Amino acid sequence: MLGEQIIKGMAVTARNFFGSYVSKDRLTTVQYPEERLPQKGNTRQFPMLVYDNDPEKGLRCVACTICEKECPPQCIYIVKSKDKKPDYKGQPQLYPAVFDIDISVCMSCSICVEVCPFESIKMNTEFELSTDDRFDDLLLHKSDLAKSNEYYRKLHPDDAKESDAVLAAEKAKAEAKAKAAADAKAKATIAASSTTATAPAPTPAVPPSTATK
Amino acid sequence: MFDKIDQVFVASLHWLVSFLPEAWRPVASSLISIAFILAVFPALFSIVTIFERKGIGRIQNRYGPNRVGIPFTKIRLAGFGQFLPDGLKMLTKEDIVPRSADKLVHFLAPVVLLIPVLLAYSVLPFGRNMTIADYDAGLLFFLAVGGAVEVSVFMAGWSSRNKYSLLGAMRAIAQMLSYEIPLILSAVTVVMVVGSLNLSEIIRHQNQYTYGIAHWHVFTPWGFVGFVLFFIASLAESNRTPFDLPEAESEIIAGYFTEYSGFKFALFFLGEYLGMFAISGLGITLFLGGWTAPFSFLTWIPSYVWFLAKLLAIVFVFIWIRATLPRLRMDQLMNFAWKFMLPLALINIVVAGIWFYLGHDWQRWPICAVILVCAYAALGRALMRPQQFGKRVYRYAE
């Protein structure tokens, strides 16, 4: 009969209306500032620079400017340093004197992360960046971008583990190389075949980010 | 004691007026009543907007607005302070008039909307002895001023010089004219049975009790059908979903008030809600016993409380329907009005006549009920019959 389906529909909405007062599970929304949903594993917002131990000296970035060149909206600005400082392997490297990211321009594509060969630039999940100064507060400087490796491990545990493995492998390789060089120097007079025996066992795994390039 | 509480507004009005010289009293009395209406119903409007947002939120399993409370404190009032920032935002917005609009008509349209809507309140009985202008032809007056709303709608649509406005206005005119007929015809049944157009008289007729149950018209077969028809037609008259074609957001932006902003938009919004309250008030008066209590043991509750409670209940059903039903198509709208509601309203008039002439015989109950159920089933079946659309033939374009 006419109107049957209307009655059924009204019953559905009435059930929702009263049900939302009775059971909290029905409510699909979260009272945001007080309650938060856990972020998804692959959440990404804007880039950050990972450092080990010290935010100034431990910065992994060597100012190679690959990310600056690859950035599609051109939101990264890097000035290379004049001097060099030792990196985690003890090798003297340049470092960024200025590293700015304009997050009002950044489109969160994470191409900078993919191209970075030094496991330095990673995506942050910080999203509460609203501000009343749309020029200065949305231009993040090196000090704002620097985040510790522990922080990164907490954000993306799996990715951080991979990146740590890559760095450890690199370091082991460098140490082995140095050791081999020292050995070679020491045993300069002895047969050169000894170097192959001390060659590093673990070949560096290809970082997952660079694999997708 | 209860009688004093019931008459507190009437008594205080008399007391206030008694300070004035004899000649000024009628004018002062009406002015105070007008101020009362202008204060109470816009306040009700602001509260109802929150109720609507919260109710629809709950129906969609959300909280709805629950933040705004008293500023600078942590008191949230469950979001009922929301109407204040909403209203302030609306009033502080820029008032834009399109360059090619008819400036005068564009300006007058919201005013013309509000005047008949407010005039309609003058005949509504809000409680015992609480009618501002107790005309003998009160119902006729109400329906006449209610019809004037269409003028303002078309003024708004025409003067904006915008295709969406004009489309919305044309839809509104077609819809309002179509639904005015079942609205009036369903009200006619009450006039036939009561024998008066005076709204207070209509309520007095319903203010009797048998076995403790009130003689509301909605409890009779013809009254029930009349009320349902009246309710559906009043949904259409106040442009509420599922009859919101004149302002269908997804089709024509905002319909006839697309080109309105700021305070004028707020006036349209206010006028629409006040119209909804007024027509609900008329429905209450005609079918739901006005300010009377449903059961004789509840008569101690003040009459205006009953009126307000019934009004809020009807508004809740309006909101409930809005959250449930999708918008009709234009042909469905017209089919429903002309092929279903109009014949049913006409049959209902005949049934009301039968009811009246059968007197107090108990047989009038089954007879009237059977006629109406059969009519409903037959008309519904005819309306729901799958329609055959042939190939469209153009008479002149070929």
C-alpha cells in the first residue's frame, strides 16, 4: 500500500536517533581535540630532517640538493655550507647552512623521501600546523625540520627499521673498507689477495624508498 | 491556582495596560502582543535551528553541534549557544545585490515574505484567551495571508535576474499553488463539522472529554485523514524536504534566494521557519485541539505549554521527515498533489458530511473509516501504477 516504505524509512531513522543516545558504538564521529583516532601506518604530511643524537651536528643531510631539484612544486630551498663536518661514518661532508621547506607550497608527494640517498629527509605526520601567520609560520627552517631518529622510529617503526639497517650496512661497509685500507697499508709487502677475504659480508640492502624511483 | 498560572500572560497584559488611559488601551494591548510574538517566535526559531542540526546529527549517528556555550567559560550548554554565532555571522556578512537585479523588488521581497507570515500569528490561539485578534473568519484570514507568501517568493526569484532564482521561483509557485488546494480542502472539513471559521470556536468544539479523552478532530476518521493531508500540504507550503524543490541545493543552488546574502538571507530563513511554525500552529488548532489537553486529567497543565509542546512535536516530525525522505521529482510532486491528495481531500469532505448527518450514531465510525480506507487504497494503487511513457512527440518543432 502507498506509504509503507515511508513508514519503514521513518522507523530506520527513528532507530538511529534513539540508538545514538543509547549506544556509543553507533556514533561514527570522534570529538577531535579531546579524542583522537590513531593515525594510519603510512600517514604522511610534510617532510622532516632526521638527525642522530645532535640536531645540529648529527643531521644526516649532506646538502646534496637532489630533493631540491626533484621537488615538483619547488618548495625546498637549500644553501650548502662552506666547510665540512664528519658524518655518521666519520667522513667529512657538507651540511645544509639553510634548509627551508615552504609547507604552503609542499604537496606532500614524498618524492624528496624517495630520492634521498642519505636516509635524511622523511615524512612527518604532524598535521596541526594551522597558524595566523601564513608567511613566516608556514616556512619551516632547518631547526623546525630537524627531528631525532627516535621520533622517526616512533612514527614509522617499520620504515625506520629499514632505514637503520641501510645506514648500519653502509657504516659496516665503510668500516670494512677503512679496515681493509689499513690492512692493505700494513701488509703492503704481503700478497694483495688478503683484501678479498675481509670484504664486507652484508651487501647493503636497497632502501625500499629508492627502489621505487 | 492552576487557573492563575494558565492566565498569567493575559493577566499581566491587563495589568500593564491598566496604567494607561482608557482610550490607549486597545492599541497598547495589541502593541504589547505584537512585541510578544516578535520576541517569542524568532527565539523559538533560533532554538529550533539547533534542534534541527542536533536532531539530524543524531539521526545520522553524529553528535551535531555541541561546542558553543558561554564565552570565556568551559560551560558548553550542549551546543545550544550555537545560534548566537550563527546569527552574528549571518548579520555581519556583506549584503550583495546583483548589478542587473531589480533593486527595489529585490529589497522588498524578504520584507514582503515576513509581513504575511507575522500577520498569520495574529489569529492563532496560543492558549486559553490568548488570541491577539479573534476574528470570526480567522481561518479565512490565515489562509489568505498564507497565500501572500507566494508573491514574495516570486518577487525574489524574478528580481534577482538569475536563472536559478527564476527556476526556483517558478517551481515554488507551481508547488505552493498545487498544495494550497488540498491544504484548504482538508481544513474545510473542520469548518463543516464545527460550523465556524473562528479558531477559538474550533478549539472550544474540541475541548470536550468523553471517558477522559478529548474530542480532538484527529481522533475521528475524517479528522485523521484531514490532518495527514494538512500535514503533507503544510510540508509543501513551507518548502520542507521532501518538497524542497524550490530551493533544491543540488539542482538550483538555493532557488529563489540564490542572490540573497547577509541580513536579507537571514530574513528569508526566518520567514521560512516562522511560516512553518504558523502553519503547524494552524494544524494544531484545527486537528490537534489547539491548547487543550489530550486527557481530562492533564487539564491542569497551562494551555500555552500544551500549545508549545504540540508545536515542538510537529516541528520534530518535520525534522524527522527531512532526515528521512529524499526530494521528489517535479512530476511526482504534481502527480501526488493532483492525483492523490486532491481526490482524497474531496472524498474526505464528503465523509465529513456523512459524519455530520449521521449524528451521534455509533455507526458513523465504521462507515466513515471504511470509505476512507478504501479511497486511500484505491488512490494509492492508482498513483503507484507503473507509468507508461510513450515516445515523445513534438508538435511544433518537427
